[in-house]
Amino acid sequence: MKRRDFSLSFGSALATGALSWPVAQAQTTTPAVVLGRKPEAGTDYLALAKPAPVDTAAGKIEVIEFFWYSCPHCNSFEPALDAWIKRAPKDVVVKRVPVAFRDDFGPQQRLYFALEAMGLVDKLHTKVFYAIHVERQRLDRPEAIFDWVAKQGVDKAKFMDQFNSFSAAGKLKRAVQLQDAYKVEGVPALGIAGRFYTDGTLAKSMERALPVADYLIGEIRKGR
């Protein structure tokens, strides 16, 4: 979903239904075979002129997925990304960063960071997508989010504490810094090692973006 499209209302965004970016399948061959050629800078991905901040330890390769819970493309991409994460090598660290192209994205950013702080991402991250895109719940306001989380068996008071914490506020600022550093133009999108960026537009689909990321990870391991 391109950044300029976020001027649409929340309801209109949900009503789009079908995706224009196909989701990725599990990769069983090399990136060049999947793509039909070697990925090219400026065509399949961008090399950042100024490196983006990286928070992983030395010897690890950080991959960031930029997303928005109410984006239908992100919802469709999630199963493929989850499968890719599960088969990722041990030196690859995947992080999710919720974007804020508008101020009203803030509640869903805080939702993710509160889940993360409480160790509930594995349990509820996918359920948030399901609630929004299948059950058509409007989880775009704090009160609606609090009520939904409580229905999932989460202590509402503890969740609200995390949601409204200084830690969450700091993570919101960091998320904006990262999306700006990677020059994120739409979601879902991938940032690799603070050096490279790709999305469904550059790679021509999110189906192709994951093999592009695999290729770039390989290049980083080679010291390139």
C-alpha cells in the first residue's frame, strides 16, 4: 500500500479487499532462480545513501518489516513473512516496525509495542490482523483496542500501562526515525541491515521482495 494512498479513510482502506501485491511463497531455490535474474540496485532494491540505524549485535543481520495493521497488503503478506522468519538462518534477526504515515496511526503503533513489551506478539499479532480484516473491527482508537485486548484474556490494566508508557512513546519515535531513514514509501516493506530497502513496487511484488532480501543477506555475508 503506497504512502500516498494513506489519505484514504480507515473504512475505505479496509474496503479495498483484494491485493495488488502478490504474497510470497516459501523459497526453495536461489534468489536468482526465483527472480529469473540477479537482483539489481535501483530496480529491485535501493542502496541507502546514508545507513539507517541498526540495533542488532555484531555478527547479526537485521531485517525490518515495516507494516500497518490496517493495511490489507500487510495482512496478506503476514503468512508468507511468518514462514520466511521461521526458516531464516540464525544470523538473521527479523524485527517488525509499525509505521506512522499519519498521526492517527499512533494507537496501532502503541498496540504493537505494548504486545511486544508483554511478550504477546506471537500470540496476538496475527489475531489483530484477523480482527481488522476478517471480523471488520475498527481497532484504530485506544478504547477499542483496550476492549479487544481484554477479550483475548489479557490483563487490561497492565496492557494500558504498557500502551501509555514512556517506553512505548520512545519506541514510536524510534519507529518514525527508522521509516524516515529507510525512506519507506509504502507497506509492507523490508529494510535490510541498515543498508538496503525493497518493497512490492521495487521488486514488482512482495512475492519477489523476499528473494531480493535473501540475495541482499547473502551479499552482506560476503562483505559486500
